[in-house]
Amino acid sequence: MNYKQFSFYLVSFIMISSVLTSSLAQSKLNIGADLMSRYVWRGTDYGQSPSIQPTINFTTGELEFGIWGAYQLGRDASELPADELDLYLGYILNLGSTSLGFIATDYYFPNSGGRFGNFDNDGKGAHVVELGAIFTLPASIPIYFSGYINVYNDPDYSSYYEVGYSTSIHEVNFDLFIGAASGGENKYYGTKNFNIINTGITASKSIKVTEDFSLPIFVSYIINPNQNQGHFIFGISI
């Protein structure tokens, strides 16, 4: 085990331990999964196949630690890193009627050829670390602003920015969004220059199955102007 591997496991252990040992009385553990007709992330279709996306997260107070994955169902994933395994740590700072959230995410793509223990920071390592922030306005002005930047294993320090607006009509929630990427020589987001890569709308609602169980469903219409591609996807959450 080299120094980078040891540091990663040590930091992960400290992160998990700090979450599990602080404010346990206010803690909450969630386990679930989404079944998606396609995995489209920030305007790009990964895997060109249905995707199962398991998640587990532990929340205590304003702090959240989680593990999220995406695994394609029946496809040749040789071209894109279609399988994904992420660790994240988030914190929400409540500012009266507004909020400011911070998140650190470690992205790992199991089928990209990189071993989990490869923590090289030369653009060829198996992990990319991203830092992000999201500012949410009051409920009377349901708009959010978010920004994310790769800070490890991306020579271009690629960044992504998004603005979104939420509303509801007849018990259906609608989320409109538009996102842009900074670009870079390695085309992390599929572009070398600043471009809009992700714009669209998501509609969601819960279908009542029994008195005690409802099934959340959602559809998204997404356009990537940079790739000149459109996507219409469906998902259910359990």
C-alpha cells in the first residue's frame, strides 16, 4: 500500500467515523435505488442502456455522508465509463430562508480500466475528486445556483455551473435547469471551450400504491446543445 492509498483510506475512515459519532440522536440512515431508462449526467448519456443506481447515505444534523453507484443493465461499456461508484460528503449551512450547501465527491469508474487503488494525480488515475457548492433562494423564489470543479486528477480543473427553477402544477413537481461547462483540452465534459451542455426539465410525482407506500416516478427531457443531442428518460425510486 503506497502513501496515496493509505491517505485515501485514512481520510475515508475519518470521514465515516466523524459522521457516525456526531449527533447520533439526530441521525438518519437511508437505503434506496433508482431504476433509470438511461443514465444521463450533465447532458451526456453514459452506457446507452437502462441503469440501476443504488445509494446509501447517513445524515446527522447538517452533515451527510453517502455512497452512490450506477450500473448499466446489458450493454457494451467499452467506450464510456458506464459503471460508477462515488463517495461523497456534504454539509448544508442554513441561512434563514436560504441555504448554502457544500459537497466533496470522489468519482470512480470500475469499468474504465483503472484499479481502485490507483490514486495518481496525473490525469490517468482511477479517481477524480470534485468540490461543489449550491446556493438555494427562499421558497418564494425557488431558484438555485450551483458550481463544481475537479480538484484532483484532472489537469484542466474542469468546472460545471448550473441554474435551476422549481415549481408545481396539479401535484406534479417541475424542475427546469440549464448547465454549462468550462471546457478543457481533455474534454472532460465533451468540449474544449465554455459551452452549454445540459438544459431541460424534469417532472416528478408520487403514485400511491397502498396506504403506507407511494412510488416516486419522474421523467426528464434533456438537451445537450454542445453535442446536438436530446434525451427523454424515465425513472422510478424505491
